[in-house]
Amino acid sequence: MNVPINAKRLRATLPDVVERVRRGTRFTVIYRSRPAFQIVPVNAGEAPSAPPTDDSLYGAPPVGSSKDGRTSADHDTILYPR
């Protein structure tokens, strides 16, 4: 998962960001309203070891309906590969 974060928030929450990166989250750092760089796990070639349970969208109930004919489980599989 790629999460945008501005440089000011990155500085303020660095320990939390480091822990989330260790668990597989990727961050795109926004500086002066533009993407500046990405923070990725050292083992970026490997899949995250556990599902991103700290992501509020991971466990969110479905809303609306899909126009592509896929179920919410299909979308979860696409968004959160294991």
C-alpha cells in the first residue's frame, strides 16, 4: 500500500512511519505540494508478512456497489495481495 504523507507530518511521526514501513507500508513524501520521494521497506521485493490491519480501509464494510461485477472480496484480493 502506498500512503501519501507531507514532510512536516513525516518529521512529527517518524517512529510510527518507521514501524509501518517495517510492516510493509510504502510512503510517498509530499514536499511543497509535489511528490518528492518514496519510503519503501528494505525487503521491497517481498510481499508484506501480515495484512495491514492498522489500515482503516482494510476492515471497512463495503459501501455502494461495484460497476465492474466484482465482489468486495475480489477487490480486497486486488488491493491487499498476500
